[in-house]
Amino acid sequence: MAGEPRKPDPLLILNGADDEVAVEDFNRNGFHLHRGLFDHQTVSDAVSWLKAQQPQELAKSWTEQEPGVPLAVYSVVHLGKDPIAQLVNNPKMLEMAGKLMGQPTYIWASKVNIKAPWCGTVEYYHQDFVYWKDRGYPRDDMMTCMIFLEKHNVHNAALHVLPGTHRLGFIPHQPFININGLAKRMIPPDKLDQLYKKHGLVAIDAEPGDVLFFHVSLVHGSSHNISPDGRMILLAQLNTVGNEPIDVSTHAKQFNIERAKEEVEEASRRYQYFKEKYEKQVAADDPTFCAPIPDQEK
């Protein structure tokens, strides 16, 4: 039925018994959900270790925990020797990724992302390649691996994907500034209407230890988490050995400068808007920007 998320084809969700089917499904749909790649105890131990750490002890960038902001450890968590690093570097994951991509892969970036209970922020529909193509990676022969560290379902802002959209190549995105003031990219709503009618929508339902492998050109997104349950995932960005990056440091610097410029411009615009709003409130004889007050209550 239109407007309702389409349930995944059972062939998309395997237990590792048939790699050929997994490859076929990945090529057709752009993702493969591998059930139970990691056992619950291994995942639980990694989560317990992470939650016991302080940001300064991790020596990573840790977004502050505040309403609307996802708590996240960014950058290179895969370079450590702790339980999280051991999880993301497990040969089982890299082996499966190589089979799905048809050539060896390697991790070049990783992070832990947490959508906090009640206030985890939204991720509008996009392709991951929009963030990598301007950093010196010539082709979209890349993959994102999502290791589920906690229960993941529609209740707590599950990832939604549009199957088969990876075959379309890069889709133009539009820039926007999110609720946290960060420069992001999203696919325009009118284009999403077209994609949804042709490709449908799948909500990913996963347990701790499951791993979602998806192509960097697969269109995906997730909503705000307004549930009482947090949503923690470990992300690894993988590149194929044949997709040799070109002058990454220069491209990445320019990419970061452009995004920072967008953020500064939007922050300035917002500051000016709220400054004028404040000044109008101070100067007004009657309250503005609110419902009219009945005469008897003035």
C-alpha cells in the first residue's frame, strides 16, 4: 500500500549460508542485512566498555549530549585496540564486504553514532557518496557497514532505505543547515517522490550483532528518535582497493572549508533574525509573535 514502508524481501536477511544469494541481493537492492554476524555477548561487552568511557579518555571528538544533538564518537575508532575497535576490525565483516563489492575493501573512516532517547536528531534522505565524492574518491565503489549495537526498529528511528537506488549513480543533493547548525546535504522532496514511487521504502529492523552492508549510493535516511529507547550503531566506511583516492588532503580541506562557510553564513543569518525579533519585542507596546491576548486579560 502506498505510503507504508515495504517489508524486506526474506532473501535480503540471511544467516550467512548462501553468499551467492547475498551478492545477488546486494547488487539488485544495494544492501544486505546479515543476521548475527557478531554474538550478543561480544556486542554487549563493547557497548559496556564504551559507556564507561569519558570523552577525554577516548581522545576522540564527542558531540555534546543536548536536546537534538546525537551523541557520537567521530573519526577513527577503528585504529584503537579497545573492544569497539576490535569489533569494527573483525575479519568476518571485511570478508563479507569484499564478497559483496567483488573486490577487497579496507576501512578508511569509522564512528559510533547514538540517537539519544527522546531527542535523537533526524537524518534526511541522502547518499553517503555525497560526502565522499568531493574528498578525492573518484567512483562510488564504496560501502558503509552498520553494526547494530542496540535494538534497531521503527520504534526508535530505524534506518529507511530505497532499494535499488544505488544503480542510479549520484543524485543531485541540495545543501541545508540542520537543527544543530551543521551543513548537510539532502535529496530534494520532489525527487524523493519519484524515487519512492519506483523503488518503495524498507525500514531496517535489526538486533544487536546484526550488520547492514549498503552501497554508498543507496538512498537512505532516518527520523528523530522520540522514543524512550536509545539507538546506538557502529559505522565503518569502506573503500575498494581499486578506487584509489586522489589528493585527499587537498580535496578534504576544500570540502570542509565550503561546509564551514555555509555554517557561518547560516549562523549569521539566524543571529540577525533573532536579534531583530528580540529588538521588536523590547520596543513593542504590545506582545508580538504570539497569540493575541484578549482585552480582559491585558
